[in-house]
Amino acid sequence: MADHPLPEPDVAREWFEAMLLIRHFEERAGEQYARAKVGGFLHLAIGEEASMVGTVRAMRDTDYLISTYRSHGQTIARGTPPGKVMAELFGRVDGLCHGRGGSMHMFDLPRRFMGGYGIVGGNLPIAAGFGLAADYLGNEDATVCQFGDGASNQGTFGETMNLAALWSLPVVFMVTNNRFGMGTALERHSAVTDLQVKGEGYGVPGMECDGMDVVDTFHVTTEALRIAREERRPVLVEAMTYRFRGHSMADPEEYRTKDEVEEWRKRDPIITFGDRLVAEGVITEDERAELDATAQQAADDAVAFADASPVPEPGSLYDDVYVLGGQVHGWYSVDERGAGVRRGEDIGGEGHR
Ligand SMILES: Cc1ncc(C[n+]2csc(CCOP(=O)(O)OP(=O)(O)O)c2C)c(N)n1
């Protein structure tokens, strides 16, 4: 991996601020989960901040990003106010999705952040769809699709690589190799552990970046996006990283040793980047401490914002439900008779069976 120079000082500083904000946000989110403020699951990405910020900063505002259930960091990096992300975790009305999605389902259309996706590997075909749309419309929008090493074993991976290559779609697939799929180590879940080559048999060339280094991630993703946008073909980037915390908050972490985690923590992307900024005179040690305190305050403010936001009114349960009456063939339905849920009843209407 190349030794890239730092970007302009104000840019380098902004990347550092973004990484600090994500780290403190995640730590606060974990604390709030322990206090039962967060419903459902909570997957933290502590340790993966450089792979998120480096990638998002290589993107244009008009590019699409789609990720997984571990995506608070991408949401914040893309520009969503942290308070709205925290309020979403809390299930409050001021949450990014009005409290209806929770941790796994962040979605910010104006910022072209297309989620947050709970189904492992399910975001890959959707990303191909964004690529196909850009191709169809003949515009320059590229798509970045981030997913985990475990997801690279899903059937959707091969199916999507094939069509993306066949149809020359402008998509950068980024496999965030944090070395585990839940409690299963890479060597135990994938026959091919050099993940960047996994797309080659389908016609998708691979690249690798140091996901612990925001500068390297930025440069590799920039080149991958150039290829996608200008040469109109997909690329698979493998970002080498590590998650410092458990898979979710309910993970006893019996599948790895504390020594291994400590070894990776020596490469903490925030510490190493901060050290570099100080060593190269971009910030002083005092400024580093100030930036850290500012980010911590922003995470605290996010919690206060979420706390102050009301829970949704029960009567709003059916707001934003788009399937009505006779369109429904399924088990659940909501129809013109009112807000009551009809379970498997005959609701009438054209085409109902
Ligand atoms: C289709 C599907 N199968 C299984 C699960 C349960 N599950 C949730 S996360 C996960 C591990 C995925 O690991 P990886 O893709 O490496 O992502 P990471 O959690 O490391 O970010 C699994 C199996 C799921 N959500 N969806």
C-alpha cells in the first residue's frame, strides 16, 4: 500500500474531526444501549472509522452509498446530523426515519445514503440497480456498496458481480474485511481469504486498501470511483480493518483473544492518524485534545437531542405505509376501513384473493 502524502491541512483536519465524531458517537450509543434507551440491535463500528470516512470523502455528493446494519458512521460521514441518528436509535420522532427504522435502517435520501440494510448481502443487488439506473439515465452518478467479509459468501455476491460486470455498471463494491462474520473468523468462513480476488472470476477486478488508514482508503476509493465513473465498469475494493467491539452488544467475544484485539488496537485509525497530524505539524497536541473534546460534546449533544425528542404517537403507526386495501395479497393489511390491522381477513377490493 502506497505511502500517500497528507491532503491539504484543512481537509486532513476535517477527516480527523469526522473520525473522532463517529468514535464518540458509537461509544455514547453503546452506553445508551446499556441503559436500555435503544430498541432492537446495535452494531458498533469502532475501529472501522477510517474505512468509512476515507470512502465517503472520495465520493461526490451525487454518488449513491449503500451499506449494512453497521452504518451509523457512514450516515454521519455523509452529513446527517448526529442527533437525528441518535434519535433514530432511540425510536423517537426526530430520528432520521422518524424512529421507525432503528439502528439497522438509517436512510437519508437527500444525501443519497440508501441505507442501512439488515439482510447480509441484500444490499449488493440493490447497488447494481443504482448502477443500472445511472447507466440508463446516462449520468455520472457512481455507487459505492459496502458490505462485510461474511457477506462475500452470499449468493447475492456472485449474482451481483456477474451482472455488474456483464452490464458494465458504475459501482464500487467495497468489502470491509474486519476479519469476522459474527463469531466466525475469516479463515473459518471463506475458502478464499484474499477477498479482493473474489470478484475476478466474474470479471470484476480487485484492489486493496488499508482500512485502518483514512488517507490510503481515500486514494484507493478515489481511483476505484474513477474507474467506475469514467471507464464504466465495476471494481471490488477490499478494505483491511478490524472491529474492536463485539459483533453486536450481545456478544461475549469467545471467538478471539484479548491479545489479538490489543494487537489491532495499536493500529487504531484515530490514534495513528492523530499522531501523523501532530508529527507533520497539521495540529498541535493541544488542538488534538480540543478536537477530541469537541467531538465528545457533539456526541453528548446528540444524546440530549434524542432524549428530548418525543416517542411517536400510537396513532401515527400507519403513517408512511404505502400499501393499501385491495393492493394487498398478504397476511397484514391496512385499508380504508381505518387504522386497524386486518390479519388475514378478506378485505375485498379488486384482485384480492
Ligand atoms: C441473509 C442473512 N443471514 C444471516 C443474517 C444474520 N447475520 C447478521 S450479521 C451477520 C454476519 C455478517 O458478517 P459480515 O458480512 O462480515 O459483516 P460484519 O458484521 O462483520 O460487519 C449474520 C450472519 C442476516 N442478517 N442476514
